[in-house]
Amino acid sequence: MKKFSAIALLITISSGMLFAHPAFAHTFVQNPDADMIAKIQEFKVETRLIADNISNNTLAQWHVSKSQGYWGSNEMGILNTKDPTLAGKISATVGSLYSLAGQQSPDQSQANQTASNLGALMDQAESELVPDTSRGNATVQALAMVGVLNEVLTDYGSAIGSSVDLTNMDNMNMSSGNSMQGMSGMSMPATPIVNMAAYQSAKGLGETVQGMFSNIQSTSPSSALPYLGKTGSAISELNQKIASQASGNDVMTVVHMKIHPNLISAFSIEAVPEFPTPIILTMAGFAGLIAMTRFYHRNP
């Protein structure tokens, strides 16, 4: 029995050591104001894309569905308690835009104007729902930008039909990504787009990240400036890679290895540590080994 237990424990430890690897994924602390800012920015992108694709029912309806994930009855209810008039205007304008998206021959100019009006109303909603102290806080704005970046990765993954979650840094192929980047002068073939609506969203959200970054720069402390210079260059690179239909790994590398680390350094943003199951398994195995050693010592 003792022999069997020892063998089982050795297998447990070996398997944990075999698969254990550092947890590189950046899981940022949650901030409700940052989450609200991100949702509003994401909703504005999707409603703009509804108008842009108003004559293509398939694309327009995809963006309608996506927009509803950012702004729905819960958010509307919160706004209604603060400003019922504004909530009513937003509800009516959203309804008009969705109605246009369902028509067989919608008016493009009307759709454009409706989306523009809605964008202005959402800016008002942000000022109602997010305190001025948070709206003028660079750290909160940076966390909001991180939220939008996650959506960029999610949509780009859907656009290229990726089989892995691009928001999870553990899925990055570090060696191939670095080797590709080291091949200067070589142009890589564009990655096929299998979901054009998701690709539109990834591009639109990437452009929004650029705008959000400009706002962050104007409110950041001087100590953050060296890191923000690198962040800005990385955001430009991200949008270039999306435009050129780069591989999912290349897009992940920019976000996880360039943007995130510089934001963490610039604003001392706390990233919640993650412990993969293999590491936990290994730790448990070592604890068991210590216990067994003591047991055998006492019971030779």
C-alpha cells in the first residue's frame, strides 16, 4: 500500500512539473466606472457600424446583436434612475436605429444621422453615469481602455476563425511570434477573414482605443510619460496589424507584450495573479511528499 501511494504521488508531482508554466495572462482588477466607460464606447462603435452597414441586413443585424450586449435593460435602468429624460431619448433613438436595420430599403442618410445623434446622447449618458473624478482619472481611463482592448482581441479572433481565445496570453505561441517579427523585410500573407462583421468591429474598436489613449495622455502624471510613448506606438502597431490582417498570434503579441505591460508600469495597475491548475497540482504534490516523508519517518 505504501509502495502504491509513493508511486501515485510521484506521478502527480511529475505531471504537474511537466505541464507547469508561468502564468503570463493579465487579469486586471475590476473597476465599475471603467467598465461603464468601456461599455458606452463599445456600444457607440457597434451603433455606428449598424448605420455603415444599413443596406446589408446580415452585417447590420450582427452589429445590432453585438450592441445589445453592451447596452441593454440593465444599463438603461441605471440611467433611468438618474436622468429619465435622457434615458427616454436614448431608448427612442436606439429603437429607431434598430428599426431601420430591419427595413428592406432603409435610408442611409437617416441611419447616419440617427447613429450620430445616438453617439452624442451616449456621451451625455457617460457624464451622468460616471463621476467626474473617474472620467478625469487616467488610471480609470486606462482600465476602460483595457476592457475595449479585450473586445478587440475577441472580435479579431472571431474574424479570423481562431480556435483559441486571443484574450488569454497563455495561448500565445511565443517562439513563432518572435521569429516572425525577426524576419525583417518579409511580408506575411494576410490571414483570411471568415467573419466580416467581427472584423469591422475589431477595426472600429481599435480606432476607439486610439482615441481613448489620446484622452489618457492629457490627464496622465509626468511619471507615466515614458511608458505612454511606448503604449502609443504599440496601439498604432495594433491597428496596422488588424488592417493588414495579421495572424492572431501577432495581434496578441502587441496587446499582451507591449500595450499591457506599459499600462501596468505607467499607472501601477494591479494585475490579479493567476495560478494554472498544473502549478497548483505540483504544489499539492510537494505538500503530500513532505507529509509522506514525515509519515515514513515516524512509521519505519
